[in-house]
Amino acid sequence: MVVRLNPVDFAKAMMKKKEQLIPTPIVLDNGIAGIVYGYYEGEDFYYLDRLDVDVSKKEALRKMNVMELRQEIALKIKIFVANSNLNKNF
């Protein structure tokens, strides 16, 4: 299962659980690249619903529709998790 967390819940979970943080690079359809942070707890992947981008891309990111951005991040993270699970089986 893939679970999206807001910044407050993500910070609380990281302080409580002390899981290893996994930086996941993604590229949005508009070409903006960034990193989404997450961690595994068992088979489940929890991720922060924010994209960390270079300072030069922050303004372009701010201009994007928030809901569309979250949906695209969610899709890219689900693909990352699915690919990670495939690699575990080989």
C-alpha cells in the first residue's frame, strides 16, 4: 500500500518510528525534476506529499494546480513502489 502524508504527519511519523528516509527522484510531465521523501514500514510505503525542487523551479511549481500536482506525484510514487517490488522478486 502507498500512503500519502502531509508534512505534520510525516514529521511525527519520522520522529516516532525512526525509519530510514528514502529520497525518490521524480520528473513531472512538465519536465520539473525533484525529490519526494518517503519510508517503508513493512510492505507499505509512506511519502511526504511535497516535491523538493531546485530553487530555480520553485516559482514554476507554485504556479501548478495543487490537486493535479498531488495526483501526478502520487502516480509517480506508485510506479516507483511497483518497480521496487518487482525488483525484490528477482
